[in-house]
Amino acid sequence: MGQDGKLDALFAEYRGAFPDPEGGADFMPGLWRKIENRRMEISRTFRRLAQLFVAATVFLIVLLNTASMSSTDEGETLYSQSYVEVLAADYAADYSRVLPVGDSQ
């Protein structure tokens, strides 16, 4: 018996040990059920991860907001002036340094 004969015998023995499954009436529905179960499992895993990330983000936002509010001594007075008011006050301070304050005559 040559190499081809030994290989054919090995294949025949393998086919005998693991016969081809016969496709029954429930083959395709069973296959789709397995596929859907696996898809749902993956979907549940991603949904749980997304919920975890959203919860962690909300927690960090609240934590950072609390930390920033407690770190400012002025609290709400920090933003009591508008941008224009701050610029006008700064401009007036610069302008008063250039011009003489009193009458020099």
C-alpha cells in the first residue's frame, strides 16, 4: 500500500468516525437561533459598556463641577461683570495713566 492508499484509508476512517450530519427540518431555524443568540449576547455586552461609560461620564462631570465650585472663593461673583464692563474698566485705568488727572495751569 502506497502513500495514496494510506491517505485514502485515513480519510475513510475519519469519515466513519465523524459522519456528515443530516440536515433535518429544524436545521436552519436552529442555526438562525444560535446566530441570533450570539448577536444578542454581543449587543448586551456593548449596551452594558455604554451604560457604564455614560454613568462614569456623569459622575466625572458632577465631580469636576463640584470641585470647580468649591475651589473659587468668590463663588458667583466671579462672573458678575460682563465682558464689555471688564474691558471698559481696563481701558479707563489705562487712559487715566496717560492723561493728567488735574488741571496743571
